[in-house]
Amino acid sequence: MPLSSIPVQPSTAQLLLGLYAYLLPLLLYVLWSTLALWDLGRRSDARPGVVWAWAAAIYLLPFLGPAAYLLRGERTLPRALRLASVGGGVAVYLIVLAVGAGIGGIS
């Protein structure tokens, strides 16, 4: 059997990083959407039209809508929490991708 026909099995690290790279965006979207909608529901000063517009943006623009609300919209959440959830989530995802590329690619 020639060596080129032997399938190469991914390492355990590649499997774990591949799993994280696959699931982390979904988890980030759930976290950001939950935080944004929870904060939007707590705001008593917002007009109904503004609330509906932000809710539509959060649901219809995955990642961008929740991130925009958490970073730019009027909100009641502490700044540190908003920055940690959005910036930290993006940073962790980039780290997973970089480490996965460094060990030979994410399978």
C-alpha cells in the first residue's frame, strides 16, 4: 500500500481545537444575544420603536446586531461586562484559530 493512500488521523489537540472553533461562534452568538436582549428588556426609558428596531437587529444580523447593541446602543450593563463579553469572545476565538493553525491546522 503506498504511503500517500494512508489516511492521516488528526491529533487530540486538533480535534479539540476544531470542536472549539466550530462551537465557539455559536456560544458567542447566544451569549451576546442573551445579554443584549436582557439589557434591552430592562430599559424602561426606551421608546417601543427603538426597542423593536434593536430587537430586529439582534435577531436578523447575527453577531453584528448583538455586538453593535452591546458596544454602541444605550444600555444599562456595566462597561467592563460589555467589553469583556464582546472583546474577550473575539480574542478567545482568534487565539483558538491561531493555535489551531500553529499545530498543523484545524481538522
